[in-house]
Amino acid sequence: MRDNCGPGSAHSSRAASDVAEANVGAMWPESRLRGAEEAAPHGGQSSLLRAGETCWRVESAGRIAFLLDNAAYFAAAKAAMLRAERSILLLGWDFDPRTRLCPDAAAQEPPDEIGPLLTALATQRPGLDIRVLVWDIPLLLTARRQFFPRRAAARFRGGQVHFHLDHAPIGACHHQKSLIIDDAIAFCGGGDFAINRWDTPRHPDHDARRRLPFGREHAPRHEVMMLVDGGAAAALGQLARERWLHATGERIAPPPPVGGDPWPQEVPPDLMGAPRLGIARTEPAWMHDPPAREVEALYLAAIAAARRFIYLENQYFAWPRLADALAARLAEAEGPEILLIVSRRSPGILDRMTMDAPRDSLVARLRAADRHGRFSAYAPRTAGGRTVIVHSKVAIIDDRLLRVGSANLNNRSGGFDTECDLALEAPAGPDGARVQAAIRRFRERLIGHFLDVDDARMAAAITAAGGLAKGIEALDGGRSQRRLPPLQPGEPGPFGAVVAALQLGNPCGPEDSWRPWRRWRAS
């Protein structure tokens, strides 16, 4: 099969290192954050990535790429799957086999929809093991998705693609999103293969390629994924196999080393050689499994350690514990600048009911706490004024730490839903400057793409203005139609005030999932 999204020639030999299979099932219990003086030294400052506390594992990667929006992710995923030799493992929250990967591709060979593509690969390559594990979304929520992903089970039944719906504690969900090819490369981030997710970094007002199967155009949407190889990819494969074991009772052996390289040739690495790449998880305590709360621990450690910048872009902002940590930094006379980018409002009715009112409450609180003028919140729009749905989950701390994953900024992602984030940390010593430069460039690229400017112009504006928000205002403040207008929190009303105070629909963990009064906050 040949990829019709771009060149299909082979890439350089596999850079992945072989990693021994370990038991992921022994989840680390939640641990208290240690102070810098208690942590292992890391070039004059403690490392933020501490195995067993702020992350599950610290691995390395020979190549890292940051994929901006799902046009890039879907095309790269298709190219990588076409190169797969032994194994394709896909974890998702949502999945629709009708999802087109390259909607502007003229030819239909190989298939462009992910369902037929996986079926064709499994049929034509008997030695290729393909497994898809997706959360069993409750019936009420699947109705808005034409009963997908449940209908996908019937699509693959009796075939050679192993498809399974996974269960979680009542009220919780499996939210990890990763795609692992041959244990040699892995994608991790916030993207699902669903019919309303494709978009380009330009986020035009209208695009004929953003078309649902029944013809209607879907809204502009922003997403970020990270692509890695090496030990980090092998570790994500191990994590996916452990999920499969928990869901099905079937133990899968890791794939043997392959001769080719599934890295998509069309994706140049943004960084060659990353010695410190952490994998942070959230796992709720359920049945016999203890909890893992590394996602939360890493956020709190990173916020406490920030010196100049805390950049957050996320689907939600409804995490009071994180807001407390940010407010404490805003109270400092010489604390870091904090920049938040979220959607103007959530796209779904349920999300708007449960997430927007808490977000507005927390944003208003941080603005009130911002005595030194270092907090800004923005909501991106298209050139014509349409809302851009922010679905990414990105955090960048100074030029030191870049994390991309599935975890939202809400209580659920801290302790109730399953999550997986990748976190790149600049190491100590001379090699750290190279990693810092890659982190800085991607932050400038991220902010700049919302303004439709390149990273060089964005970098110049930030440097000249002396800050992230000041750089945005210098480029965007004078426009008649702003691309990044400040977020205007709405008035919650009586119902919204109750939702915000009780964090309804936003449990911290199984222990309070049906006891919202435990989450009461006098916001």
C-alpha cells in the first residue's frame, strides 16, 4: 500500500532502543510534592521529572516532532500506519471509522477513512497486529455521535482488527489518546480519530475539507500532538498493552524489533535527541488498582518552579487546586507571567453546563488576584470572528518544560479519568540550551499561529514588548477584528454559581464522584 498524502519512501533506520517489558499495573500512589531541597539535584535546580512522583517513567527519544493541528497529525498517522510491520496500538476517547485522514487527497487507494484503512492493512499484512481500545461512551453521549464509537465495534466484528470498548469507574472515562507503531514511534496528545476534528493551522472561517459524512461543515478546531521514538515510544507501547490486559484479560507480547522505520518521512523532527522525556499518568483507584496522580503532581511542581512564563492552552480550565497554585504565584512581586488560552465557550451543551461556569469563576478570581499585571486569558477566533475550539492540552513552563497530552485542566483529569501526558524537560549542562531553544520556538509557533504570523515574527514581538501578552497585544491589539481577543468571563447566574461551587460533573476522584458537597468552594 502506498500513502497518497505524500512521498512514501523509507526513512532512516530505527532509532528506538529496546526496553524490557515491566509490570505497569503496579500504579504509584499519590505522593506529596517535595521541596527543591529534598529532590535530587539537577544542575543547580531540581528536576521536575521525578519517577514515581511527578511521572511514571523518564525516557529518552532520538527524535521529537510537535504536530500542530489534526491535518498534520492525521496525515502523519496515516503515513506511519502504512509503514507498520508488526503492531499498531491505538488508545482513544472517541473513534469513528469514517474519519478521513487526508480529506484533500484525490485518490482512494489506499483507503483514506481510518476504518477501511485499518481493515485493509490487517488483511494485506497477516503479520501485523492491529488493536484499537476506546472508551465505552455512555449511550446518552453517543447519540450525538450517531452512536459511534459503539457502532465501530460492529464495523470490525469478525475481521482481523481487534477492537474493544473499555469500561471505567462509574462516571469516569478513559481519556488517554495515543497511537503506537511497532513500539518504534508513538503519537501522544489530545487528538482522537473523529469526524469533526480535522483542521489546519490557518483555521479558516470555512473549509470544504472540514466536512462531516452527512455534508455539514464542522467548526474550526485546534489540536496538538507529540511524536516521539526511542525508549519513550516503547514505554507508551507498554502502557497501551497494560491497558489492553486490564480491559480484556489478554496479555500481548511486545513486538519484535523491525527492520524498517515507521517515522513518517514527511515530518521533520523539531528536536534530535531528547534525554529527558517524562510520561505522566492519571489512573483512578478502581477495583484492585491504586491511583496514579502524576499529571497533577507535575502541574503543581512546574507551576511552583516557574520563573518567567507559564503558558497554558487547554480545552477546559476548571481545576481549583491549580487555580490556587497560580493565584499564589500571582501574589508574588516577582513571579512569572501566566497566559491562558481556551475556547470562548465549550462546543457541547453538557460541557457548557459543567465546565464554562467554573472556568469563568476561576478566571475572574485570578484576574482579581493579579496585583502585578501578569495574568492574561485569551479565546482564539478565525479571521471572520468564528470561535476556534481549543481542544489541545499544552503547558510550557519557561523554556524548561513542554508537556503535551490528554489531560484537561479540570478535577477529572487530576484523579478521576485516565490520562497520559508527555513532558519534555531541558536537561542540565550544555545540551540543555538546544532543548530550551526547541521549546521556545514551539511556544512562539503556537501563539503565532493563532495570530496568523510565523514564529520569527512572534518571537520578535515578544522580545521587543517584553512579555507574551505584550507581544500578542503588539501584533493583535490594533486589529479591527482580533484573532486573540481577551476572554470575557460570563455571569454564571444562580445555576452556574451552584455548578461552579460544587464542581458538578467534575469530580476529583472516585471518592467524591457522587458526593459533590465535598467539592464545595466559596468562589
